[in-house]
Amino acid sequence: MICERTGVPLAVLATAANVHDSQVLLPMLDCVPAILTPARRRRWRPDKLHADKAYDVRALREEVRRRGIKVRIARKGVESSKRLGRHRWIVEACLSWLMRYRRLVRRYDRKGEHYEASAVIASALICYRRLTK
């Protein structure tokens, strides 16, 4: 899941349990929809990407930079992930909002497409609730 600064989910993608997080980063960035700026122009990519040490792969860093996105990923063995904590809690809060929906906590669906559809509907409800406040 990718979310914005306030915790509103932008894109949700369901994968198998044995897929590493770093393999899903680029498809997740491709799933982010266009956002209208105050100047009424469409912006297709986020300004900055905050991620934990699971995404510390040189090829990913280079590809994200090539797309024009600033990268802030904790490096393995160099820095602690505590510095990213002030940004990471937003993602954790968004994940906890998703886990309010029982169908997502305990997977009842046999097909992955059904589970992903439930996650997208839950994300839409979260967006609706956050944006109407």
C-alpha cells in the first residue's frame, strides 16, 4: 500500500505471502493515480518516497530517482530505522485503518482478486471518511 502524507491510501496491491516487498515497489508506484494540483495540473508521481530497510536495493533507488522522485530509504547497516519513524507511523496508521475490516484481517476469499477488491473498497471507504472530515 502507498499512502500520502495524511494517511489517505493512494494505491493497494495484493501479492502472495512469499513475495518480497522490494519486488512490488515499482508496480505500486505505477498504480498511483493522477492527482490534480492547486494549479489544476495533473501530477502523476509523488514528490518524495519514504521507505524502510526492506526497500534498500540499489536498482530500486536508481529507478525511483530516474522517475523524478526523491528517495528517503533507510540503508542497511548504516543508519537506524528510528529516523524514519516520524514518517513511518503514517503508513502504520493507514494499515491499522485497513485492519478494521474483518474480511481483510481473516482472509475468507479463495481468489486473490476478491481479496484485492475488498482491500480497494476498504481503501475507498477510508478515503471517503478522511476527506469528508
